[in-house]
Amino acid sequence: MTQTYDPWPITSGEMAERIRSFDWASTPLGPIERWPQSLKTIVDLMLVSPSMMSLVWGPDAIHLYNDRFTDLLREHDVSALGQSAYETFARSRDVFEADIAAGMAGRSSRLPAQLYPVLRHGRLEEAWFDVEYAPVRDEAGAVGGVLWTLKETTAQHLAEQALRASETRHRLLIESWTQAVWETGPDGVLADSPSWRAYTGQTLEEWRGDSWLNAVHPDDRALGEQQWREAIATCGLVNAELRLRAPDGGWLWTNVRAAPVLDATGNIEKWAGMNVDIDARRRAETALRQSEERLAAIFSNAAVGLSELALDGRFLRVNDEICRILGRSREEVLRLTIGDVTFPEDLPPSLAAVSRALRSGETASLDKRYLRPDGSVVWANSRLRPLHHGTGQSSTLLAVTADLTERRAAGERLRESEERFRQFADAASGALWVRDAATLQMEYVSPAVTRIYGVGPDAFLNGVETWASAIIPEDRKAALEHLEQARRGEAIVHEFRIQRLSDSSFRWIRNTEFPLFDTNGRVQRIGGIAEDVTEARLAAEHTSVLLAELQHRVRNIMAMIRSIAARTSERAASVPDYAELLMGRLLALARVQALLTRAVNVSVGITALVHDEVSVQAQHERQYDLAGPDVALSPKAAEVLILAVHELATNALKYGALSAVDGKVTVRWSVVEKRGSPWLVFEWTEDGAPERPQPTQDALRRRGFGSELIEARVPYELRGRGKLTIEPGGTRCHLEFPLKEGTSILGTSAPQRTAVFGGTLDMKSEPDLTGCRVLVVEDDFYLATDTARALAGAGAEVIGPCASEEDARAELDDQQPDAAVVDINLGPGPSFKLAETLKDRGIPFVFMTGYDAEVIPAEFAGVERLEKPFQFRQIVGVVAKLTTAV
């Protein structure tokens, strides 16, 4: 048999129906059939109650309530039924959370006059409620939920508030407004009033009768007396404002009020009057009037556009400047709204600015465009601020409008100028930079700095440390002093050496530094141009060396020519003979120079050399026979041999085998080993030479140029031997000399170009530390950086540098160095804890310190100590020794 259940709740009403139809199975309460009877009972009680009631049940505070409570939530557009109260009313959770916790803990409470915001008729209003809550227990006696009962007391609260305000106003009226109270008889004759005398400073005698008029300002006295007499005559009221004398002799504005007091028959029994001090109000009114007059003058003559706008955008008041900006007359503008003169695309942000100003009460600003009647557009900045004019008066907006035409044009010119500067800086070969003169912080660096210094512009956007650390130590102090000179207002050009960070090469830099002044003539920034002048410096130095070398060689050649000329004159028979001999020898010298200048310090083949000298003198090819290996002669050997062959060929043409048609010259050469090195053996033999007259005794005593060349110069310059004999068939010559390198004064070899010397950081000639890892621990930035670069220049891999023991230990945790360079004092004083760690780990190290040896403990007495200042080569040398020992 299937059991059926009557629908619950059984009561009628909107909330009962909503509870019956709600999907409770999806909530922590579960299906309604499983609810405990205690929950159903309290819900039944709540639904039929005429009071406003609300129930939260369970740890999730699931919300149920009756129809009266529904009326409270209706306009809030929230669905609270079956939801957690914590989520539904999350914004006011802090108001009720503690009360729910108290109720769930078994406590109840009554909370009178609780203020809650309630949405009614589309507006959020303040409402007051007397609130009671109590725990609801389930079948087991445990607290299952909290029941709330609310009674709205808004009307009562507002009435009580109004009553208290009324009582306060009356009390203030009596205590604050009234400075004097007085009475007269029916005829208007005044009785004594101590408060009047205290207020005006009159004595009793001065007050009696009509003497009170003497306390009234002379300009107001007639009007005051007239109003008083008319009131007495007509039984009317007195309400006049006039000035009374003050006790200090000045004048105070007062409001005099008086009324007749009638008896039962309607006749005047007496007059009751009082004086209310209105001096502050009248003075404020005067000040306000004067202020408004000044404001009107300012409004009309302001250099910016001023306008007052209604909240619907209508112009209420405008000055001449806003009319000029809009290009319209005042009458035309006052017929328009702000939307009529705003560029269409700028209308949405304009309305948003108005909304911000009204919502926040603060000034809202925007740049916008205004349309003129001729279709032109004007850029302006508008600042909007709400103006509140007091109770009962609509708020308005004050718009302050500044014409931006010139400012935007200036901004555009500035942007164009900056873009031109940026293009110029990007294209310039030199690096352009700008520093703040006060902090020396770099503000701008052009891209060329990457090529010059080997790091990007961002690396220099700080103080001077990165830049100065790239300068070699010998040049750093002077470079920093030149920067200070520019800081003091001087323009400076100076040169210094850097070690380029990208490839560690040493470069010469020319810095042009100049001050940039502000409008007051103070140095605001320092500008500069950095150029890499390494190649220019090296070229100038090389040119100087070349000039010196050229001078040396020209002098040598001139000396040789002078020697040839002198020796030729000794054997010449006549001037024509002298000229012919000298010309031939100079041409031979020129041919030597032509051979040697084809390339720098290259060898010369003997075959071509001998062939060229012999063939030019022979009558036909059958007159000579040349044979031998094509030996490569050094420039020096080629210089001497070609002159010797020239003398032999010339002599053969004049007196020997080449002078006869059937004569013949045979030349043979070969290479032999002698004294452990190769020697050239050269043989010249002539056949068929005509008979020559026997030389005279004087001729025998004199050695000819050729003989001297062969028998003296060859042994002297080539370290060989030469022999020349004259036989019946012609001349015989035997030459032999070692084949060694040797330069000629006729050669074109030039000194090698020098490189930039990197000063104490230049480690070209120092031990090679390639593959060696060195830990550098030093707290001075420049010394640490220079030490690291010196070691890196020698090939070492630098770990750090580290400025503290903590940093050094962190590096030691990650990697094992081969050696370490350690400063003893890293800030607080001498410390040897790091040295102890290095010793324990077996890592060799060297101290670099300014302390004497006495400071170092005995256990480290054997550790090498470099005393500051030291040469960086010393560090490289010591590290090389330490790593070699290991």
C-alpha cells in the first residue's frame, strides 16, 4: 500500500506556495519530506504570523521567511529563499553574522532601533527596526536555527527625531538668537531690561523713556522710531533690522521684534520684545555680495573659458573666453547645450566625465574637441566640478575650459624635435647620452653604445658605476674628474681607454661632455658624445712609425747611391764614361727595388734575376747559358746578387765574352750543405772574350766597383765568400753564401701596427689561466670589477665577484673554484671565517688587503698577501702559481 502525504505547508499565501514548489532536494536541507518536525513547526508558526519573520537553519544558514518579510525584499530583486544568508546578503554580512553565531550558540537578544538600508519606490532609504532573534532547537534539543522577528519603527523613529530637533531648535532660538529681552507698558514706555543694557552698554539712566533710541545708529534711528510708533498706533508687530551700539563702541546689526500682549478683553496689556543678533549674517551677506561681485568680475575677465551648466547640459552662464573658443556670441551659446558644440566622437567621454564629477564630487578632466559654426575643430581641456547651491536648489556644473591649440601645436613640434633627435642619435656613429646633473643617473643612451662599449643602452641607465667600471683603472680617476667639470658647467673633450665588455678588447674612447642648463642658468643635465677613436689613434701612431721608418730607409738608400757614385768615379775614364757606369748601376738598383716591392718581404727567384741581367746585355740568346735550381733568395741576398750579376754582365759587354759575336757566358748555380745549413754556390765563366790590354800597376793597385762588390760586400753582408779573376777567355767569378733570411733596405716591409695597451688590465704577456676558475671576494666595486677583468683577460673563468662572505658562501655551495682571491675586511672589520672555509675545502687562496702582516693569524702565515694598492699582474701571477702548485 503506497503512503501519500498532504502537501506541506498547508497554509495559504505566496510564501507557503513558494515553499511547497521549491526544489529543496538541491539544498543542504534536503527534500521537504525529510525535514524534522521542529523545522516544520517553526515554519508553520512563521507563515501565519502577522509579524515580519525570517528563519535561518543549519550551519549553512539556509534562509526561509514569511510574506511580510517578502515585502521587505521585493524591490531588492534577490532570490533569498533556500539560499545561504551569507551569500544572499554578502555585502551586509558583517551586520548579522555575529548575531547568527550568537543564536546558534543558544543565546537570544532584542536589538531596538536597528538601522537597515531598504529599497523602496526605486530609492535606497534608511529604515529602523526593532529586531529580536532566538534559537530554535530540534528534536534532540540542539540548536538547529535562529528565528528573527522584525518590527519596523521608522515612522516612530522619525517622529521622535523631529521632536528632538524641534526642541533643540527652540532651545537654540532662546539661547542663541536672543541677545536682549524687554517689555513695555501699553503706551510703549520701556521698563528696565538688564539684557538690553548688557547688549548695548547703556546705563539705566541712558535707557529710561525713549533714550533707547540713542543706542541706535544715527542712520537707522528715524526708521526704528517710525516703525515703533506705527506698531503702537495700529497694535501691529515690529520686525526691523538696524544697527545698535555695542559695549566696545562699535556697531552691531540686530533684528528687533515686538508684539502686543492682549488681555481677555482684547486690549493691549503690554508689549514683549527681543533683539536677535544678526551682525554675523549681515556681515556675511555683505561679504557674499562683495565676493559675488568679485567672482562676476573674475568670471567675465578670466583668461580661460568659464561656463556654468545645468545638469541637462544647457549653458546657464558663460564668459567671453569660452565664447571665443566656441566661435559664437554669448546670446547664441546660451541657447545651446554642451552636446551641441561637442565633436560627435568626443560626446561619450564628455558624458562619462560629467558622470564621474557628479558621482565623486571631485573635479573630472578631459581633453576634447569643440565644433565651431564654420566647421573647424578646436582642442581644449575641460575640467568639470559640481556646484551645490543649498537645499531646494538644483546642482550645476562649473566647466573650466583651456584652449589647447597652441599647447598641442607646441607638443607636436616637441614630438617632431624628439623624433629628429632620435633618428639622428640612432644614425650617429658616436653614442649620444644624457645624465641628470644632480644624481648622474643616465636618462638616455643611443644604440651606438652597444658597438662602442659592448653592452646595450639599458646597462647604462643607472649611475656612473657601469660606465666607470669599463674604464681601465689608470684612466678612471681622470674620466670621473672630467665628468665633474661638466657638472660644474664646463665643456670637456677627453680620451680614455676601456675594456669592451663584449670581447674584453681594449679601446680608445673620446668623450665630448657639455652642460645642459635650465631656464635659471643652472646645470640641469650633462650631455655627451662617445666615439671609438681606437683605429684613428692606432693609425696616427702607425703613421708616425712609418714616417720614421721611411726616413730611415731613404737615408740608407741615399747613402748607398752616394757610395756607388763615389766608387764609380774612381774607375771612370771620362765624364761620359762615369755617367754611363753610374746610370747602369742605378738602373740595376732600380730593378732590385722593382723585384723586392712586388710584395712585402717575399723571396726572389734566382733564375729570373740572373736571366734579366744577362739577357739585357747579350746580343743574342746563344751568347749565354744559364742553369740551376730556381732558388728563392732573401731580399738581402737578391739585392747583393743582382748588383754583382749586373757588374759581371756590364763588364762582359764592355771587355768580355758578350763584346764578341762568338763569345759566351756560362752561369751555373747550385745548393750545397755546408756547416749544417744550405749554401748557394754561384759560378760565372766567360769564353771567347777578346784579348784585353794588360792593366797598369796603378790599375792593379785599385780595386774596381765590381771586384769590391764581389770580394768584399758578399763576405761582409751575406757572410759568404767571393772570388773574381780575369783570364784570357774572359772573367771568372765564384760566389758562395748561406741561404739565410735578411731584409733589404729596398724592401717594402712596414712595422706592424701597434695595439691598444690596456694598462694594468692588459694581460697579454702574463701566464695563461685558461680553464682555471677563480673566486673573487672584494667589497669595493671598482677593485672587484678590475680584479675580475684582469683574471678574465688572462683566460680565467671568474666566479663572482662577491661583496660579502654570504655571497661567497652561496657561490661555494654551487661550484668548486680552483683558487680564490679574498679581501680580509668586507665591511665590519677583519674576518678570517671565509679563509677557514677555503682552507678546510682545500681551495688555495691569496689575501688582498690593506692590513699589515701582523693582523693575519698564525695559521694563515703561509698564505700569500698582496698589499693594496697592487698591480693586477701580481694577482694573475699568484693565481697561476697557486693553480700550478695544485
